[in-house]
Amino acid sequence: MDYGELKRRIAAQNRFDNRRYMDAKDGFVKSTLLEALTHAYVRNMVRLLKSTHTLAHTLVQCNGEFSGALHACPRHSTRRTTLNSKNTLRPLLILLLVTIVATTQPSSAIVPDKGPNASGDGQVTFIFGPQTGNTIDFSFRVKENKNGKAHGWARFDNLSAQTHVAVKMDCVNVTTFSATMSGTVQRSNDPAFPEGAHVAFSATDRHPVFGDRITPLIVISEFDCDIPVLGLHLLNFGDIRIEP
């Protein structure tokens, strides 16, 4: 199942529960990444253990005088060789188990980076403005680093027109309940948002009047995220998170 189909199924199951929708989607992504990382790590450790076993077996057989030819080594008992190999491998096996446990701890144990940021996932249907009648699946992540530089991405999938726009974000202006973001279109099959165009949008999070809302994406003449975009719309479902 691709990510888009997963989002549609989760949205249908949790249409009136934004929090459960976000938890289910994030849980799938985290578990998929964790499974891939764990499998890759285990494969590499198994290769290391096999090579270490071969080296330890050879050194024990030759009593530390390996000359490059196994038939030249003095004979030792099978029992001694087996015991020495086990003693060599035991610490490595323990290290492997400890490392796997450490790398599979819940993501909540990871301390997040500080700094103003805005993110969101969901769906909105615009009932007024330049995109009236269009239903959009959106997702974005934008953050400002310690030097005041913003970086991130945004994606807008127009389900009505079957178009897709991907934006590289480089400006974010965050307040207590809102954020305005701008960037450059990287990929697009929507003629209203050609590749290379400068675009912007605004969103709110837990606003005392608006709640969670988002505006349409608009084309701007230059990079500027200081001026809020007008036209906030209530989400069909989803969640927006803003941290000043």
C-alpha cells in the first residue's frame, strides 16, 4: 500500500478524530523506518560476526602463529577450539543485543531540536478565493534554525484537478497561533504553480477564533513570509502544529 492510499484509509476511519488520524499516520511512518533500520543493522552485524568467527577460529587453531596456510598449523583438540570460539563471540553477541535494544527505543526518547517550526497534514476544501471548489490534500514541515534560516518542504495534492505541487520552503514567520511560509516550487504539473515560482501560504494552530485552518497556496513576486496570506479555511480533517 502506498503512502497516499494509507492516508485516505486512515482519514476515512478517523474522519471526526484528528488526533487519532495523526497518531495512526505517524505510527505507520515510524514503524516502517524503524523496521528498515533494524533489518539493515542486523544484516551488517551478522556479516561482522561471521568474519570475526572465521578469524578467531583461525587464530586459535594456529595458537597465535598464523602463517597464512592452515595446514601448517599444529593440531589442537576440537573441544579447545570450540570453547575459545564461543568465548570470543559471546561479548560480540551481547553487544549486538544491547545495540538493537537501544536503537529500537520509542521516538519520544529523542530530544527534539529547538527553534520556531510549523508542520501539518490534512485535507481542506476551498469554498471561496482563487481555488474555490478544489479539495486539497496538504502536508508541510518548516523549521527555522539557530541562525535564523528556514528550511523545509510542503506538498499540495489537488484531488479535484489531479495536480501535484512540491515546494522547497526557505522562509517562515511564526507567532503564537499562526505561521506564514514561503518557498520555491520544485516539482509541479499544475499550470497555476509552475516550477521555479515563488509561493506562500499561511496556517493557524489552536487559534482562539479560527482553530486549525490553512489558506490556499498563492504565487508571490518575491520571497516574503512577513505578510500573512488571506483566506483561511477550516480543515476537512487533519492537524496543524505551530511552535514559536
